Amino acid sequence: MTANQQGFVVVTTTHESEEQARSLAAEVVRERLAACAQVYPVRSVYWWEGEVQDAEEWRIDLKTRAELADRLAGFVAGRHSYQTPEVIAVPVVAGSPSYLAWVAEETAG
């Protein structure tokens, strides 16, 4: 593992259905805004409209360069069905040099 020198992030969002999540993941990767997207089920408990909600959602983790995070967030928000979608970026502090090189290559324009 090496320290993240170039700046990479994992951008996370959720969707209410697997179909929507997989579709969004494919769009993001096709646009080269992320090198990879992982889609998996999660259970979310959150405060919304004055009460605690409990819902099954589909989480999408998108691996990309930090410099694309804002553009990726706008892309996701513009195609999302939620009024207030989760779109957060977490910095990658270390990673396999070959994997990070692959992420850089796959998102390089």
C-alpha cells in the first residue's frame, strides 16, 4: 500500500431500487466519471419528514479521482429521484499503486 499522492476519493450515494442504482452506476462509469462502481443492498434508518424512517436502499460506491468529485456529484444529483440524495466523498488515504493507477487511467478524459 502506498499513500494517496494524486488524490482519489470514493463517492457514495444510495437509491431506492437495485435497477435505479445499477443504471446510475453504469451511466457514471460510461461517462468516465468513475473507474468502478459497486452496488449492494443496505438498510438505512434516518430522520425524514418529522419521523424516523427505516428503508431498504441500494448503495453505490464510486471510485474516482478527487478532482472529479464535484462534477460527479452534479451528475448524480441531476439524475437522482430523491429530493435530497446522499452524495458524499471520502478520501482514499492509501491504496495499491496499480489499482490507483488504473482508477486514474480509466477516468482520464
